[in-house]
Amino acid sequence: MRQMRPARILITGGAGFLGSHLCERLLADGMDVLCADNFYTGDKAHIASLCGHPRFELLRHDITFPLYVEVDEIYNLACPASPIHYQFDPVQTTKTSVHGAINMLGLAKRVKATILQASTSEVYGDPEVHPQDENYWGRVNPIGPRACYDEGKRCAETLFFDYHRQHNTNIKVARIFNTFGPRMRPDDGRVVSNFIVQALCNKPITIYGDGNQTRSFCFVDDMVEGLIALMCSPSDFTGPVNLGNPEECSIHTLAEMVIELCSSRSKICHQSLPPDDPRQRRPDIHLAEKVLDWQPHTSLREGLKKTVAYFEQGLSKNQNLLNNSL
Ligand code: NAD
Ligand code: UDP
């Protein structure tokens, strides 16, 4: 008699911030997890506690090259997400999104796996529609410094829908809005980690521009729930679906909240705004609420408290790492 075996799940980018939380959660749910990562922005330390687990396997692999494995589900998360990292080698960023999508979709087609794409709110660019819903086509500068990421992710979405129409591949597309939490790297460059590290070291908080631009920040545990809910959704539901926390906040308010939660003596300093920086961003999550029965439960303040606690621990362990990241 054939034994029932756990579902085999491939997570590309599994050693990254979001991916490592997803690996942990799916292992806890009894799945067989294969993490593939080239460690471009990922960190072995994020998954060190999982290595040695009988249902966990780690593979050093760059998804711009084909991968031949047998799996039931694929979460395609591999791609640097922070502007400083994705702009460092923009050609590689586009290759990761586009060649990576072709390779992972080819794998999904061959083994008949369901594949989920970690797309992004960046497909909406600097939006004229607020809040953004999934029907909005976006306003992206195709030749700006953010384009390697934005257009790469947009092209990946195109590939996902063409594989679905042409080859009947089971796809799920999540448009992820700004997500934060423990395991962001201190040198990640994104706003939440920058502000917390600066505040804990009592260094100036670097607001780019006037600080009136807005973002909506989702705590990582809520995002992981959303991604799993999407993977488990009815097979005829492909998305794209927004996943994020609609609690919108200006960057200035975020800076003040972080200073308060860190009991910091930091002062705010203003630096120039990077080109094409979106003015506002807030997800309309009605579709996720309706189809996935999902909504975030962690407020920005609660999530920040947990994230500050994580960085405080790191600070006491490794003062140099934090100082060098500033
Ligand atoms: P991250 O940079 O922490 O993780 C990305 C992971 O992908 C890293 O481990 C990195 O080493 C790996 N990687 C990069 N290029 C690769 C390649 N060619 N082959 C194999 N591995 C590669 O970023 P994150 O915040 O965890 O984001 C994960 C995914 O979610 C990304 O696809 C990102 O675009 C998407 N996303 C994240 C956010 C967010 O706010 N965190 C928002 C929107 C979308
Ligand atoms: N930002 C900032 N100071 C920083 C880092 C970022 O003011 O030290 C701003 C950035 O210009 C943007 C917002 O914070 O307006 C969010 O930036 P992040 O890189 O986290 O995400 P994204 O712009 O991709 O949403």
C-alpha cells in the first residue's frame, strides 16, 4: 500500500526575509520543504535552525538557471526586494524575475505543480489610483532606476498568465505590499530596518524627501498566512491578488513611532528623494478578504514592537554589524 507523503514544496528565495519565515511555517505544518537560494541577499543564519530537520533541504541554486526537481508546489520568492540591492546589479535583477520565472514555470509545467509568484505593489508604480486595486494597470517608468525590479515583476506576471492560458499551468499571483518584521537585514536598506537600526544607535533618522510619502506596512506573520491561503485557494483562482495591510502611514509618522518605541535620542534628518519614489501606496484588499478569507491582524505598532525587540537582540550580540550597516 502506498504511504501518504507530505506535500513537497519548493521555496525559491527561501533564505531571504520572507522566504525563511515561510520555510519555518510550512515545516511546522508538516510539509516537505526544499529551499533554493543563491544567497544574493539571503542569509544562511535565517534557516540555520531548520538545517538538520528531516523534512528540510537546502540547495544553493540561482533560478536564472533551470532546476530539475520533483515537487507539488512552488513559491517563487527569489529576487532582491530592497531598492539598494535590486539596483546594485539591475541586469541580474531583471534576469532573476524574467529568466527565473521562465525556469520555474517550466518546472511547474513539467511536474504539474501549482506555482505562486511573489509579485509586488511596485507593478502599480507611482499610482494615480488610491487605494490600489487589482484592476489598476499601474504607472511605471520603464527606463528609470526602479524599472529593473518593477518591469521585471510585471513581465513575470505576463509569463505566469501566458503559461496558464497556453499550458494550463496552475498559477497564483500575489501582489505583496511593503512587509516588515524580524530577520530583515540591518543593512537591508528598506525604511523600517533603516529607521530601527538608526534609532537604536541614536544616529540620525534618514527621511528621504519631505516624509509625506505614504506606505502601508504588513507584519511578516500576516503575510505568510496570506501567501499560504492563496496557495490553498480554489484551483480556478489565479489572482492577481493584493496582500498587504491597508493601515497607511506617512514616512514621517513612521520615523516618530520608531523613535518612540526605541526610546531613542535620534533626530530626524532629510536626504534627497530617490528618483521615481512612489508618493502613496495602500492596498485595496477586498478581493483577498472575499476569496481567501484573509486579512492582516497585526497593527503597525505591534509589529514594530516585535521587530524592535529582534534588532535589540542583534544589537547586543553584534554591535559592529549594526554600526557598519549605517
Ligand atoms: P529578500 O531579499 O530578503 O529575499 C530574496 C531572496 O531571494 C534572498 O534569499 C536572495 O538571496 C534570493 N535570490 C535573489 N536572487 C536569486 C536568484 N537569482 N536565485 C536564487 N535566489 C535568489 O527579500 P524579501 O523581502 O524576502 O522578498 C521576497 C520576495 O517577495 C521577493 O520576490 C520580493 O520581490 C517579494 N516582495 C517583497 C516585499 C517586501 O516588502 N518584503 C514586497 C513586495 C514583494
Ligand atoms: N525611505 C526613507 N529613509 C530610508 C529608507 C527609505 O525615507 O532610510 C523612504 C523611501 O524613499 C520610500 C519609503 O521610505 O519613500 C519606503 O522605502 P522602502 O525602500 O522601504 O520601500 P519602497 O520604496 O520599495 O516601497
